[in-house]
Amino acid sequence: MQSSSRRAFLRGRRLPATGWESFCQRAAQAVSGRFQVLSEKDGACSARLVPGAAGDVHHARALCAQYGVVLLLDGVDHGATRSGAPVLWVEPGMEVGSCERLESGSPKWFVQPGCTLGRLAERQLPGFGQMPFHMNVASWLADRSMCDWPTGRTLLSGVTHMSVLLSDGNSVVLGPFGAQEQQPLTPALRRLVSGLFQLSAGPQAQACRQLAQWPCRYRLDALTPPDEQGINLSHLMLGHGGRLGWIEWVVLDERLLGTQADVPTSGREWLGAREVGLRAQAEALDGQVKSLFDEMALYPG
């Protein structure tokens, strides 16, 4: 009796006819989670990945970069992507949905992107009782209207640290930044931070900081908080729309969440730059922030 492998050898295996087929074949083999092809029509190729482990997104990122596939956070309105580019929707589920204290009695919580806001509310973290329970943490942190804290007041998000997977494959840990911080900067983070501070000191950022509500898509105001509040680089990702990187995990401090007097919600309209007359300045800033984070244009534009 012939083995199945020998029969396959004798018949010959069908090779992928296109780059998209090769991408799908390799992605399905590389990940432990659920991979599903949604469409293979010309100009509308798409697939979905529900990671079985955090490493699945690293495999997917590498393949997306190799085959020119845009990596999209599922559950977020991305608008138009690159014309004709195939896309991979990544939906963080409960397999990457941990939510636990860093240590017994600690006010800080380690949270993965697939954790729902309902689970945070069940654990009595302040502010989450009035949010959509079905929404996951990744979508919450990507939603610009839900991260619309006043200019310079991103501390109210409760976020203290965050690990972000950049388009070039580097994972950077963003958190408090200052002379008192002991954690050394990696080359990737050093380059990113240097460029961001240069933007923050420029005339466009200075004009936008005059407004009570930050008008840009990306929270560059996190680099110029009030004097009594230290700089936290993780706040740059608040409301990022899935366009700057993939959030691998986040640390929330329940003591900071408890200070919120006005928690932004998805029902509150975000007044962007167009509405406040700073469209040119904000678009220039957003474009440059996007380029610094997403050098390979892997994430949606």
C-alpha cells in the first residue's frame, strides 16, 4: 500500500499560482490559531487570522512584509487601504486575552489585546462599566473617540506600559520616559523617540497644543504633558486606529483609572483637525508620526 506522502509525490503537488496563494499557504502553516481565506478575487484578496498565541502575529507580520499584504486590526474602521493591496484581518480573541494583576495586591494589571472591556469591568477596574462590554482592549486603544482625553492629559487612560510590534519586526516597550528611568533604549526605540521629540518641538505641534482637545489622529501631545505629570511614551498609541503598530500587551494602573472625571466613549464625537481649522498642521504631523512608526507601510494608511 502506498503512503499518502508517496501518492502525493507521484501525482505531484500543485504549486501556488500567485503570491497571494503562497502567502495564504505559508500563513496557514505558520500559525497555531485560525486562518481563513475570505476572498481571492483580483484586487480584493483578504483573509482573517484569530491568533492562537502571541507569536502568531509575529509570523503574520513577517509574511505580510514579504508579500506586500496590509495587516489590519479587525473591529476598527480603517477606511481605504492601499489600492489593490491584499489584506489580512487580525482578530485578537481570548487566546490572547489574559487579564491579571502583575502580582498579588498590585494596582497594576497585565492585559493582552483580546481581553474584553467587560472582563475589565468584572474585575472592577474604574471607568469600564460604561463602555461596550464586547469590545476588546486592542479596539478600545485604537479608537480615537474613546481615547479623546484633553490635550496633555493622556495619563487619564490608566496606561503605564505597552509592547508594540512595529512593521520592521522590532518589538518596543513604551512607558515612562525621563532621566529617572533606568531601562535602556534599544536602537529601534532610540530612533523612534528621537524623531518624535523633533516633531513635538516643531511649529505644527505647538499650534495644535493650544487647543483644549488634541486635534490630530496620533497623540503627540503625550510628549508635552503638564509639569506635574511625567512623559509616558505608551500614550503615543492611544487612538492609533491600528495604523502605527500591533499592541502585544498593555499595563493598566487602576489608581490612574480612578481619577477619570470624564471617560471618553465611542458615542462622543471626536472633533478632528478639519473642524477646528488646523487641518494642514495636523495632517503634516500625522503623516510624519505614521512614517516614524510604520517605516515599511505594513499597517493601513
